[in-house]
Amino acid sequence: MNEKETYRVIGTRPLRPDGADKVTGRALYGADLRLPGMLYGAVLRSPHAHARILSIDTSAAEALPGVKAVVTAADLPDVEAKVASLGEGSVNTRYQSWNILAREKALYYGHAVAVVAAASVHIAQEAVKLIRVNYEVLPPVLDVLQAMQADAPILLRDLRTDELGEKGSALTNVAAHHQTKKGDVERGFQEAAVTVEREFHTATVHQGYIEPQNATALYNQDGRITIWCSTQGSFGVRDQLKDILDVPVAQIKVVPMEIGGGFGGKNNVYLEPLAALLSKKSGHKPVRLTMNHADVLSATGPTSGSVIRVKMGARKDGRITAAQAWLAYEAGAFPGSPVTSGMGVIFGPYAIENVLLDGYDVVVNKPPAAAYRAPGGTNAAFAAEVVIDELAEKLGMDPLDLRLLNAAKEGDRKADGVAYGRIGCVEVLEAARNHPHYRAPLPGKFRGRGVAAGSWGNYGGKSSASASVNSDGSVNLVEGSVDIGGSRASISMQLAETLQIPVESIRPQVADTDTVGYTEGTYGSRTTFATGWAVYELGRRLIGLLCERAAQLWDVEPGQVTYEGGVFSCGGQRLSFAELAGKMDETGGAVVASVSVQPETWGPAFAAHIVDVEVDPETGKVDILRYTAVQDVGKAVHPAYVEGQIQGGVAQGVGWGLSEGYYYDAQGRLANASLLDYRMPTSLDLPAIETVIVEVPNPGHPYGVRGVGEVPIVPPPAAIANAIYRAVGVRLTTLPMSPARVLEALGKA
Amino acid sequence: MTPGKVTVHTRINGEEVTFLCEPRQSLLEVLRMELGFTGAKECCNNGNCGACSVLLDGVLVNSCLVLAVEAEGKSILTVEGIAPAEGLHLLQQKFLEHAALQCGICTPGFIVSAYALLQRNPRPSEQEVRRWMAGNLCRCTGYDKIIAAVLDAAACLREKASGEVRVP
């Protein structure tokens, strides 16, 4: 494939098909929906990080005028433990049910305990305050190292360590120990002339989507459940509801509303089962639940805080001989941290003979971790890329030269033994080294320039789409992929390219689970790759069908009809796409097709970032002066949205590096559960973010596409830490690198 | 009059609108829930994110922090009132041309906020745009394309207003 050197549509920058709705306020997000007779809910959340629930008395709440239903864990089926795939991670259904509503124990501050539906949200909020819960408060476990101690308070009554595949016998907070081994690290370290070993700590951080979770449910009298919600994957919601509510798939329809950001955090369900149960219990009224950001921060997301120890050794010539890492990731209240994906990222950009990785998934009294953009990758790369910077310094080498010398190429095997296909790691590092930013002088005191690299594996997955040709030559496209950042455009463009018609002729629509074939969520940087592949197949099928129609008109064999440059032809006969579409009625009626794909040849993504910082030695504040992000994207379908993905990933990475982090008090109460105190970057905190798009086409995709969205969040904290070192001579090993931490490192705290 | 409810007279996007509300209801809640102006988004609901931005007598406010009863006698401009009778406002057009939105939930707030900025300061510098917009959170874009869209719209609006020639 990739036989096409030039494209008509791919690589251009058309306006997005849903643009007018989005800039006029007309686009309907979940919280914009109103249904006749709708009730509104409020959730009672645990004020304790760790407590046994002795009793719940809802009678006063139920007696409040306007209250229509109250639901507690007693209303949820007690489902069996079983592990279900959830896109970027997996989830144990029983634990997920325990997370939806606390059963026996509240396991984190903000854990949902009961939920009310009432005639107005104000009544529901008043009713929640009338619910009496009798708690036995238990000591919380908030720190991953503390949680791993043998005498730590135990969170779950059934958790035993999965020790490299063997179940342990004792109750523990360590859900699993994973190991990846390649070569012999001991021998590798003996060969090294220089070694660096450091320990890193990273804070719990949140995806920070601006739209809070919301769900509206109608549990009909006939048993059919309709859910309108903000999700990255409507079919994933259906799968989770089926298990949590223990109802057949056929009874559930999920309608994905416009989604106001997700970044991995809107794959898991939180409110959807509650809205469904409230609807059933309130006499089949539609019920809407929405969170505020205190709920979002304290009870959804986040991604794991972690402790990571890294040791790397290199020969005098810069060749890395061995790399070892020990990673302990907070899972939150239930197992499922992204530690294994962090293990995949940590030395991803490099070809290293000897690697040993040990990863631990550890439960603590925090909300259960959800996927967050390159899950587990940013913390891992922070550790590895700071160590590599120090190696370069000790070797007297340029940090990009050292990375290039060790860069992974096609055929190199990762620590897990899997060989890379055609990747653009070298091209990305070279583009960074050759970029004017890297060579530009950086005068001034307390200023420094840092670099870091990053990798992400990407994903494929299941996608479905269908299309019908209209008589004017336009095409209605129905896809199952939720559009979280412009994928209606990138998918329409690939269909237009295949059909050789203008992209404006494609009318895309994101459909509900009753209307389109099974499609995995918009996660894992998979949508433009896999759903793009689906519409490529779809386009080819439509062309095949239209060739048959032309053959019928011209009384020839379909194989004799060719399609080139938007024109069907055979001998001297010619019909444009639109002209042939206008003759559908006389050739057998509508031309429709649907396809389903599950491609497995996704290509990994690599990035290299360059950042200039200025450190204020009086306050410890770090300002970003200039930022350049280089990335191999395979083929940029819509370059503006590719740039946007890179810029957005950088911004989140800068936040993770400098200002974001959960602050819990000693009792485990989240002290900064608002968007004022959980400090995400504003427009004033960031400079313009320059992007450099490198295109090493993925040979495993018809248009060379690789996933784009996740890898840009991987390098920023490490690049900033390395820049701070160049600016003021101290290595920061704890995230966020807040003013207080910088002052402490400078010995001024 | 419904007991416990207050009558409020306003002008919304140029039209006279009288509504009944409870004293505890925010302007945002009334706009969205009672009057159907769902372009203003309810996100943080405590003044931190700017997604609910509207103009109240020409002043940029977070409508989640204004009580609906405070709007008595005032004029309100929401994102639904930004576009002219035909087509889009230049700000809206530039947001699309620059791909200045991804998920779009913050976009109405940004457009209202940018509109207010350009009313006050038709020739803002990049830093002035960044400072003005710091009350509107976007998690998708890194702000880069939003700032570019606002600066471009400002230049085009000046050109339109005065026949000023743009320096490329």
C-alpha cells in the first residue's frame, strides 16, 4: 500500500463538518439534553478515605417532597468477579460495581454511597444531606510505598498478589507484580563505563476534561434502557452496563452525545448505571445525573502517582549497555494501574541489549485510576529521560546525539521481545537535532534548554461504518467512533480520498449502538487509524457497487469499468461520481455499504521535545519560554488537527510537570478538588507551541496513518526537568516541579 | 406569580425576555434549564473554567456566579447571539479556520470572552489575548490555535471596520 504519492484530500485543512454547531453553541452535549418529565439526581459521597459502612438510613431523604427515588448499593446486583476488557485497560466487573456505589466499605474520599432522583437538582441536593450513614472510620493508605508494607492497612477483603502469574496466599494491597526481562542486566552494567541510578516520585494527576461526567437514562416499562451520555465509546458503556446491571445487551441502547474532552477518562462508566436504576425506581421517568468538578476530581480519573527507580549504564562511546527499572504505580481503590503500559514506554525509544523491568500495581485509598493519554507513559518517561540526560552529561555527549546513537530502528526488539516494524524514531530525533530551536542561542541567567524523547505503542481495534450514496453525489457516512477532537473530519477525509470526491460531499454522523456496528471507543490513538481504515474499505466497496451500476448502464462487465480521478469510464463512456449517483434509480435503487474492520498493523509513535525555561531563583517558579515538539505521525490526514493533538498533549504534559497534582490531607481528604486549586495550565502559562510533523508512513495502513494523540504527553515533564537542570544546576526528581519543590532543590526552602 | 418565585425582566440577545426563577437559581441555570440557551456550558459551576461566559450589560461574567435575579433590567449576550443574521461572526469563522477547537465544550465561552475583549481592545497583542483568556480553561488545544484565531479575527475585524490593510 502507500502506492499513492500525492493525495487530493489527505493533507489538506478543510473546516470540520460539525464546526458551525460547535462555534454557535448549538452542538448538544450530554448536559444540554432535556426530556419531558425529566428528573435530576445528586450523589452522596463518602467524606472518609477509608471506612466501613455500618448502616445507611435513607428514610428522611425519601420523605422529602419532590424526591422520587433513592438508590444504594443494595439496589445493584451483586455481580461476580470477572475481568472485562476496557479499551486502554481492563476492569474487574465486581470491583467496578463496588466503585459505582460503595458496598461494605468506602474506599476513597468522594466514593459514591447513595444517589437520589428528584423533581429538581436542588431538591435532590437537599435530600442527599438527609441521608444518614453510619461509618466506622479506618486508617487510610495514601502512599504507594506505605501501601506495599506488610503491616499496611488492607483495602480489599479478596486481594492477593498476582506474583508473575502465581496467586499469593496473604491479603495485600499489591495486586500484581509484572516482570519483563531481556538479556542480562548484571552483565550489561559490568560492561558500562558510566552508570546513573535515581528514584523518582510523581503525583496523582487528572485528565482534566472541562465537561464533567453526565448521564441521562430512561429505563422503559418494556425493559429497554436508553442512555445518553458523554463517553469515548458508546459500545464500551453498553458492555459495562450489561455486566453491572446484569441485563442483556439487547436491552441497552447508548446514545453518545457530544463529548467535552476525555483523554482516557471517559471510557469507564460512573453515573450511567445509577441513572438507569433511578429511572427504573422512579416509575420509568428519565433521570439525569451530572457531576461538578469537585466530584470529577475526587471520584473519577485520575492517573497513577508513582515511585520509579531507574538505573542505566553506558559504554564510553555512549552505547547503552543495560537499563533497569522498578515501577510502583498507584491503582487507586481497585487494581488496574497502567504500570504495564508504563513498562512498555519506559525505554521505548531505544535499542538496549539488557533490560529488566519490575512493575507493581498497588491499591491505595484514592479513586481508581482510569486511562489518561498514553496511560502510565509520562511518569515512566520522566524517570528514564532524566537518567539519560545525566548519562549524556557524564559522558560529555550531546543529549540528542546520545539518544540517536541508541535509537530504536526497524527490527530492534523491545524488552518484551516484540520487534519494531518501520518506525520513525531516528527521523524524529534527527529532526529535533536539526531544528533551529536546538541550535538557537539562549542568553540570560537562570535559563536552560532541555530535551526528552518519548514513545507510545498505539492501537488498532474494532471499527464499523456504513454509507449511502445520495442522488447528488454526496455520501452519508455513519460511524461508531465518538468525535472527541475532530475525527469526523479525519474520517470523512479518508473516505473522500478513497472515493476521489470533495470532502464537503461527505456528511458524517456519529451513531448510537442500535444504528452502527460494534466500534471500540475513541482511545489508544486508534480512531483515525482504524476507523479510517474502515472507511477506506467502505469507499472501495461503494466504488465496486457503482462500477456495477455503470456496467449495467453501458451493458459491459463490471470488471471493464475503471474509476479514476472521480470518473467512471469504459471505452468512450464516462460518468462522474455525481452523474452516476444521479442514475441510481434507473439501475436498481440505493447504493449502500457497511464494513467492519479490526486492523492489527498499527504503527508506534515517537516524539522528541525541546523546551527552554527560565527559573526564578527567588520564587522557584519555572516559566516556559519556548517549546518545540517533533513527532512522527505516519501521515497527517488533517495537519491542523494533528498539530492540535500535539499542542494539547504538550500542554497537559507541562501541567503534569509543573503544577498539577492531588493534595490529600492526613485523613485522605482531597484538599484541592476544584479547577482553581488543581492547577491546569491557562493561556498565560504557555507560550506558542511549535510543532514539527515528521511523516514516516505506517506501511500497515492504506494511507500510512499512525496514531497521533497520545505520545505528545510523554516527553514534557522530562524535557522540563532537564531544562531546569541546565538553568540552575539541580536535578528535580519529583513531580510536579512546583515553585516549592524548585526552591527546596535549590536549598532555599 | 408562582409562590417563592421572582419575576425577572431582561433583554437576551436583543429580545425582551421575562422569566420566573427561584432566588437560589444562578443565571446559568435559568439560561440553560428554563430558557433553552444551552450554548453557555455548565462545567465547574464555581467560576473557575469560563465555559459559562456571557456578557451582562456588556461586562464579561461567569454566569454560574451570577444569580438570575441579579439580571433584572439588564441585557444579556450569550454565544447564541454572537452570529449575525446570516453566516457566522468572524470570530466563529476564524475558530473554525484555525482548528481552534477540539472537543468544543469550552468554545462558546472562549468566543464570548474573545468578543468582549475585542469590544474593549480591537488591537490586542498576543500577550494581552493570553492574559484576557486566562479565565477560560481549555484542556484540548494548548491554547495555541485559539490565540491565533483571536488575533486573526481581530485583524480582519479592524480591516473590515476601517479598510486597514493587513501586514502579512
